[in-house]
Amino acid sequence: MTKGLKILLLLFMLAGISWGVYECRFYLSYQQDLAERPWAYSEDKTAKRLAGNWAGEFRDPDGVHKNLHLEILEPVSSQTYVHHRNRFNWFEQCRAPV
């Protein structure tokens, strides 16, 4: 083999390894989200999550009466998660800090 072909083969091997590492990092990150945030992400379709509208009244320590209204949106689907991570995470990692 010529020297140029060996270098080209080495570059393809490095690109393949880099892609494999990226895929492993993504998979581990997604599994970590499933484990650490069961209230937002769940593989079980019947699991209860916090998404929805919440409202309540309370008094703060100074005795002031307050009303609280929250809307917690549904987390992204796995397809959207994959698309977002693949499209935007790479750009964010490569961007120079400001």
C-alpha cells in the first residue's frame, strides 16, 4: 500500500471511532435521563409524570397569601430528543466560549 492510502485508511478509522464514541455518549446520556428524571422521562406509557397544569394557594413565612399557577409541558419524545442532540449538541460543543 502507498503512504497516501495508509493515511486515508487511518483517517477513516479515526472518523469511525469518533462516531462510535459519540453514539455511546448519546446513548448513555439518554439512559441517564431516564434513570435520573422518571418524573419527566419514562419508557412506561402508564407511568405518572408531573406534566400538566398545577395550581395552589399558600402563605409565605411573612404571612402573605399567594396563588401559584404552573404549566409543566410534556418532555420531548425520544425521536425529537435524538434529532435535537444530533443537530444542536455538536454545534454547542464546538462553539468557542464567550
